[in-house]
Amino acid sequence: MMPDPTWPVAVIGSGDVGSDLITKIRRGGGPLTVAATEGVDTCDIRIVFDTSAANADRDNRAELAHAGARVA
């Protein structure tokens, strides 16, 4: 069985940076696929892009990492 060539990702933060990143991933034609935005279960997510404000609460990073997602 061949491994899945796509990488489901989640984007945290709905501002300009997060919205732009979602658009670029969807139009990019690469292996990344937007599977979730903040507030959604991350069981199938492989990478999480945190585009929230620099001073935003980062408590969820440990939980996401524990679930096996890479947080960037």
C-alpha cells in the first residue's frame, strides 16, 4: 500500500496571514491540504500552522503536539 501523498494541515488564526496561507495551500497544487481551521478536532492533522497573534495564548501547542501534529 502506498503512503498517502497528501499532508492534511490545520491553520490557527483567521487574520490576514491565516487567510492568505489557506488560499495559497488550496491553490498551490502541492501535497498540503487544508483539513481544519481552529476549533476543529485534529486527529488526522499532520501539521498545524499557528498564525495567531504573537501575544496569543500558546497553551494549545502542547496538546496539539501530544496529538502527533507538528506545530509551525
